Amino acid sequence: MRDGFRILDVDRHVMEPISLWPEYLPAQMRAYAPQLTPFGPPETLAERMNRLGEHALLPTPPILSVAGEPLMRVPEVAYIELGLVATRRREVLAAAETPRGHLAEMDATGVDVAVVLPTYASCLVNDDGIDAERSRAYAHAYNRWMRDFCSTAPKRLLGPALLSRHDPVAMVIDLEEAVRDGVRAVVLRPNPVQGRTLSAPVHARFWAACEHHEVTVLLHEGTHARVSTAGTDRFETRFGQHACSHPMEAMMALLSLLEGGVLEAHPTLRVGLLEAGCGFLPYWLWRLDHVEYAQMRGEVRHRVRRPPSEYFQRQCWIALEPSEAMLDRVVTEIGASRMVFGTDFPHLDHGPGMVSDMMAQRAALGEEALRMILWESPCGLMGMDSRA
């Protein structure tokens, strides 16, 4: 506990050690195990200076690649800058590779229970350039490794299953396998994958299975994956792409589940929107209620039978950022019972003081709301008894 508050961190990440892939992939897929390779082809210093300007004299870290193809579509200047930040946080990133490292950091910051999500595995599984067999092999390998990872402290480390969306029929098979293994949550990207949105009709059986098995669905974006992503068609920098990808993909994912009738058809389905902030949500729900639904409800009347905000309040949760502007007003508007907290440990776009930043909101939000956000609400999202 931290200052009398129990904390369920709904958004932590492992930094998958590269050794997991040859160990956990099936023999016929080990040729596709990721490796660290130089970022680009060899070049002279003059060529590098001409291409990168002032960044040319800074080192470009090796990048995770499969068969010589980089896993992420990240600009080199951005990758250099990320490498500089990573160098300063090397110990934190290393800690995220092991259960012991996570537990030590959780103890130090006061986190009781953590939902542990993928980093590189999300990019490996969600790649429009590979086939379903390979995508599923990556997901199965990661899930087996994660099961072993969390077995160190199963009451404190919760590892949702990562599912491949390449084959909609296989999604149901993989979900039911995860349920048999004791998993009660899955993590998906909000993006279209293989040209299919979350509410594509071919996913109907999957959503029905999630509801039937009472499986929580966590939607988490990540910039630079090789799938369709908001911002990549307009911006070449990470600055632009990262600004767009997380909030805009979350907004469109929520819209997809609403407009496509998933939330109407499955009223007990639980959905969490992670690492997108919450400041956009009051406006987004207002627009969907008072502009789109007010004018065009007839167009979607068989799939959207109530104002969109009612669906959100019934079965969705959103993760906040402690330093967001007007956070207290957003909490009042949306309700603490629909808001959760995640540290994003150890990713570079969030600092090490996230729990302290959240505790600093105690006066602004009030103790009851803070207690709800840190424990009661995330327990509701994860389908857990908050009294346990």
C-alpha cells in the first residue's frame, strides 16, 4: 500500500529479452526469431552527415529485426534520440525484463498488483506484412513466456494474453486456449489489422466468446508498428506520429465498438482504453451523443440503440495521466468509477515518478475518487473482487 491506498497498475510493460524467441518459438519458426541488427546499411561518414545532419555524430542503436527487416518503422533521428534517453534509463529497462525487477520497482513505489503488457511482441504479432501462422506463433511464444513470468508472483503480476488478429476464426481458438490456461484478460491493438477494424463482422464470434468467458479486453496502441496507424500518412517524425497514434487510435477504437454494434450486442463485455489519456473523452462522448447520434441515429438504429455515452458508462474504462490539464474536471464529468491508472513502466515517454504524481492529485481529486481510481475501478475493469 502507498499512504493507505492500494494500487492496481493497469498498464506496465515487460521489455521482452531477445532470448525468449528462440526458446519459446516452435522449431519451424525459429528462423523468424528477432535479432538486433545495425539500423541501416553501411555508409561513409560523409553520407551519414549528408543524411542526418547534426545527428550524424551520435550513435544509432541497433534495432530489432526479423530476416533483416526492422520490426518498427521509426525515423532514424527519432531512434537516435530515443537511444539517448534509453542510455540514461538502462537499469530501469533491464529491470523490466524480469519478474524480480518488476516486483522490486513495485515495492519501491507502492504498487500492489500490476497488469503486465507487451512491448516488442505487440509489433511482432501485429504486422500486416506477415502471415497468420507466423503472427500466431509469435503470440503463442509470448503468452507461454508471460505465463512463466507471472508464475513468480501470480497474485501480483497479471499477464493478459496477446492475441493475433490475422485469422478471425483462430482468434476464438486462441482465446479459449488462454482461458483454459487461467487468463482472464486479453490485449489487442486498437488499429485495423489486415484491413479489419475491431468491429468487422468476422470478429463477431470473438466478441461473443469474450463476453461468454468474462474476459476483459484491453486496447493499447504503440507507435511505429507495421499496421495502419493514425498520423503515419501525414507525418514523418516520431513527434508527429506519436502525438497522433495513442489518443486518435483509442478514439476510433471506441467509435468502432460503438458504431459496429459490439457494445450493444455484448452488454457485459468489459473494455479498457489504455495510454491515451482521458482529456479527449468528455468532448468525444459529447460529440457522439449530441452531434452524430442526435442527427444520425436512424442510420445505425439496429446497432446503436442508446446514446454512446451510456455504453461507455456501462462497460468501458479509460486510463488517465496524472499530469493532464483539468484532470479534476474530467474525473467529475466521467466519474472515478470509469477511470484507472497505469504507470507505463518502464517506457521512455513516462518518467519514474508516475505513482508519486498520482498521489499528488489527492487534494484535487479527493480521497474517495483517488481510492476508486487506484483500486476499485481497475478491479472492476479486470473482473476482480476489490475486497480480495
